[in-house]
Amino acid sequence: MKAIQVKVLPATNTKPTRYKAWAEGCKPLVRSEVFDVTNQTHYIAWAFVMEHKWQVYDLLEGQLPNGDWVYIPHELQR
């Protein structure tokens, strides 16, 4: 399983705040803010997991010095 990095892309004149999630060798996922979710980065990390159909039961989270968030997936036992 690979670590998922999530970066906050600030709003511009034409686009709202967005979140970009990616992992090595995977297509990145960019989504706009969801207003009823308190932890936007965690929500986007889960959306990334679901889009790539990973079999995960939990995500550990941490923050890098540059402000990006990192999520480490726990795989389901096979």
C-alpha cells in the first residue's frame, strides 16, 4: 500500500478551494471543498482510496512540514 499525500489548493478568482490527493504511480484526484465535512483532507483521502478500489479499513494521518497531509492506509487482512 502506498502513502497518500493531500495538498490544499487555495481559491483563485475563478476556482474555489480544492484538494489534490495523489500517491506514487496513481492518477491524482482533485476535488472541491465539501461543506458538511469537518476534516476535508481526510474526506478527500477516503475518496482517493475508493476511486482506486483499495481494500482499506483505516487511514493514519500526519502532516508534513510544508503543510501537506499524508495518509497511510491499513489494508484488510487477506
